[in-house]
Amino acid sequence: MLKWFAPCFALLALASCGPKGEESERPGSALDFPEADRPVSGLGANQISTEDIRDSRGEAQKVMDLANVRNGMTVADIGAGEGYYTVRLAERVGEGGRVLAQDIDSEALARLGQRVERERLDNVSIKLGTPDDPQLPVDSFDRIFLVHMYHEVTEPYAFLWRLWPALAEGGQVIVVDTDRPTDQHGIPPLLLSCEFETVGYRLVEFVEKPDIRGYFARFERDGKRREPSLIRPCRMRN
């Protein structure tokens, strides 16, 4: 049982300069990493009321099928909110699997905790993260899900760097997002790929999926993580 468980492409360039924002506004734990050279979306609403609509188009089932989530897997739902994916992942991985639901919103996690207890999801654990660190145990996850939330990560390079060790051998990061500007609750696919690749991941699959409100991208670790001092922020060319 895991210790945490308890009942760049043509349109892109790498910015050569350092962070442009005021470092005093950034968490001290992120200052070794470059600041994102793009806007960041504000936090979206986490509401259960949309779940029937999402299920009507089979969103979670399609994403889990694409990610090849199987019984007995250990998965993480980052930006879990009130648990749309968490509860469906829990059912898919079964009693022999594990789900870690993580968010930086403690109030949303409190509501999710109540839901987990109410629905008796014994294979789900809940953890509070930070904006630049998902706080995941190392070598633990077959799949890590970032669903319609990556564009809200204020420190993407620190976040991705600290996410990297949490993958088990052969593990994958699954991103579902929308192709639109990053300050409009989306991220262009080429920019997404560049940010992942400059940290030390490789894109292994990309699928346009209008029925899941955007696209599906699958990343794996690619060799070693790049040292923070060598990471250069990606940006879209004008």
C-alpha cells in the first residue's frame, strides 16, 4: 500500500531572457525556475451541477479510454475540484487501484472529502497541493490527470519539474485542455508541448476531441529532468 493512501515547434520560441514579473509576488520555492512568459487563467469554478452534462457526452469515459486506465492502476487527479473525475477514476481502477485527488483549493477539497465519505470511495485519498508543487509521492502513479486546469497553473515550470518524479515506470501525464489563449481558460497545443518538453517530457499522443471540450494529450518522461537553471520559458511568436 502506498504511503500516501489513507481510508518546441515552428510557431514557438524559447525566451532567452529571465522572468519578467516581480519575483516578490512569486512563491520563494519557485524562484529557481523561470516565470511563464504568457498570461495565466484565473481559477475556474468547481461545480458538481455540470456533471450530468459532461456525462451526457461521455466525457470521463472517453478520456479514461484514451488514457487506457485499467483496473488496479494508481492514478492522480490534479485540480480535482469537487471530484467529477475522481469518482469515475475510482470506479474504473476498482478496489485494487488507488486514486489521489489533489487541489490547491482547500474548500473544494473539504466538499470532495464529504463526497468521498458519502459515496464510500475507500480507494480515494485527498491531498492539498501548492501552486508550484503538486506534493505527490515519488515513483507512484501510472497516470496523472490534468483536466482543464493546466492553464491555471501559475508556475508551470516548477510544477512540471516537481511532477516528473511522481510517475511510476511507464507512467504518463494526461492533459485535457482547449485550444485558445491561456488567459481564456485554454492553452494552444504547441505551447503546451513546448512547456512540457523543455522540462523533460515527450509528447506521445495528441488527439482533437470536440466531445471532451478540447483536445487530449499524453506525455511521458523523456530521459532526465532539465536542471532548473537551464529551463527557458516558451512563448508564442507574434
